[in-house]
Amino acid sequence: MEKALNVDIRQFYREDLGVHSEELLDKLEAVSQAVTLQKGEILNKKGERQTMLPFLIEGMMRCVTLDSEGKEKTVGFTMSRGDVVLSNMDLTGCHISTDQAMVPSTLILLPIDYVLQNMKDEPEVIRVYQEQIVKWGMIYQSRAVSLSQGDATERFEWFCKEYPGMIDMVNNRYIASFLGITPVTLSRLRHGVATKVGREKRTDEE
């Protein structure tokens, strides 16, 4: 992990998170840092104490843990600007999964101690934190419901809509793990979609 260049931290807090107090922007800019992770690099490890609130600026992150047999299980992806890369919204707790960069990724890190110490005195800090909790909860709930219902085809179609373009950017085994299917099944689904699109394209041209 190395320092990221040409990242406007102040602009991010103002335009993406809606912080308008110039005094608070000064403080956030002073305590935050922008970093870049290379493909495959780990941001947080499961079991480590959470010390930073990471906001994704660009790139893609994978959330991974181990199943009952000790095998890697992908439990989430983050690819939208401004999303928090965090598996546990209890800021005083530990990471319940490991976060890994799938492509070169840039993040802004806000110290959790700063958030906890200033929540009482800074209404905007409380607002940002609450908004992130609600946003994180909605994403988590939607993902849990979508992955627990429907067959493999329906889950695959949901994935393509929820994470547009990711299917061509991430290793098949990570996506298969996330969807709870085998890589072979995923390949068949991808081939089926490609064939369907090809037929529809030919029909449109005729």
C-alpha cells in the first residue's frame, strides 16, 4: 500500500459525502490519507482491529472469509465510488473478513478513532456515519436476499445487473464462490448468456 497521488480528499468529503463545514473539511483533510493498492494486495485481514474507515475512490475490492472447511469464500465486492470497504459496522470491533484489491484501487482512509471521538460534537460526522450504516445495511440485505433465493441462473442474472461489467474483470472462481455455484456452472451460464445475446443481435439485424 502506497500513498496515492492526485486525490482531492477535501473534494471527496464535500461532493461525495456532502460535508459543507469548512472547519470540519480542514480537520477531515488533515487526518485522512489517500492510498493505492495493487492487484491482489490486502487492505484488512480478518481478526485485526478496525482502525480505518476506508472509502473506495476507484477500483474494485473483494471481501473474503473462510468456510467451515477452511476454503476461501467470497462474500462481497465493492466497486462504486464512495462505498465503505468494511465488513463490520461495529467500529470498535475487529474485521470479520479480509478485504483484497481485485484491480489497482484507490481509497481514502479516515481514522476510526477520529470518528468515535467527534461524533458527539460534530453533527455532520454523525450524519455521515449514519448514512453509511444505512447504505451498508441496504446493500448487505439486498445481497443476502438475492443470493438466498432463486436458482443459479437467477443469481447469475442478478449479479450481472448488480455489478455491471465485473463478470469480465474478475476471476471466475471468485464470482462462482460468491454465487454459491461451481466454476463449471458459471462457465455454462456465461456461455448461455453469450449465445442468447448473439441470437438476439442476429434477429435485430435481419
